[in-house]
Amino acid sequence: MTLTLDRKRNRNPVKTQRIEQRYALQLRKVAQQVGSIVQPFTPGDMSQVPTIEHLLNAYSDMLKGWATQTASNMLMDVALRDEAAWQTMAKELSRGLREEIRNAPTGRVMQALLAEQVTLIQSIPLEASQRVHRLTLAGIEDSTRFQEIQKAILETESVTASRATLIARTETARTASVLTQARAESIGCTHAIWHTSHDGAVRKSHREMDGKVFALDKPPRLSDGTETFPGQIFNCRCWMEPIIDG
Ligand SMILES: [Zn+2]
């Protein structure tokens, strides 16, 4: 028996779109702050770079509490969705199994996910800092590219915002996938079916996996050489359908 809520439409039963949007909105606030830190400085002036780096590093340190809170909210929201999806999917299962699903030990997985989220959020200003440093240096080494590089430095906020959006998208899907997997393994599932989001943006190597069964103990190796579970690599919206009873 497999667990699918919405088999006809073949959609991910763990609905995280709203959660992802909210998380992205929050993380883009970090990008805005990064933009306002960098903005007063003269792009391309190496003498100002240590100050920019200092400010962005300090901002990253300061972010820890906020990042923990923001990431916890995202994780809790996804965990609730995951549990609700399992409860709906598991309607046909025995009461004992439903009880096991509810009591799945997801605490350790949640702790690990939270720590990873905090590191990622704190990395947003740090990456921006490294980027400004790198670009400024490149502008000094090659004066013919100075204007182009100045322009790139002025784009710090939008580049950072794109990264924030990518993190939110990737991490919300990854959280859902990791939690589904943890719950599946806790009730003895050993295999699951790979599903894609069935739209034009699916990677070829993921499309090839659509409908295929894979083992949960090791991420499958895809045709492009990557090893990943569905939904657990950047920009992936694939999801897994755990198989119960072999
Ligand atoms: Zn995918």
C-alpha cells in the first residue's frame, strides 16, 4: 500500500506553498538590510571594504536570534502540514500505525534542520560581504572592467534577495521531504516512489525518476551524477510517496 492523498491529480500532499512564500518574504528582509548597509559606500573603493565587511559580519552575528525564531516558525508550519498529510493519507491504516505516525521521533531531525537554517540565514550577509570584496578586488586588478564592476556592486541587494528566495524555496521543500522521510522510516518504510511536480521546470534527471521506486537508506544516484532524495536539492520541488508493507 502506498500513501497518497491526491493520487488522481498526483500532487504533493504536503502543501507548503504559503509557508515558502512567507519564509521568502522574511529572508528577503535580510537582503534589504544588507542593501542598506552596503548602499552608502562608494562601489569599487577598496579602502571602504573592511568597514563594509565589519558591518555585514556584525549583522550576521546579530541575526542569530531572529534567524532561530524565523526558521522555527517555518519548520513548525511544515511539520504540521506533514503530519496532517500523513493523517489524511493514513485513514485506511490501522489505528496502531496511525498512532506510530503521530508519535514519530522527528525531534532530532527538526533540531538538525533548525541548525542548518540558522547557518544559512546567517550566511546571507556573509556571502554578500565576500561578494563585495571579490568584486572590488577584480575592479582594481582590471581597470577596464571598473564600471561594470561598480554596477555589479550596486546590485548587491537584488543579488542577495535572489539568493534569499532560492534558500526559502529549497529549504521549505527540503524540510517537507526530510520530515516525510523521517516519519516513513520511523514506521518501518524502506522504499518510496519519486514524484515530480509535473511542470516544464522539472530537471531531466528528475523527470526520469518520476514514478520510480527508490530505497530510503541511501539517496538514489541520478543520471546527471547527483545523489539526492526528491525535494532535497536546490530548487527541487519533487516529493516522495512512502510505500507501506513493501
Ligand atoms: Zn526535482
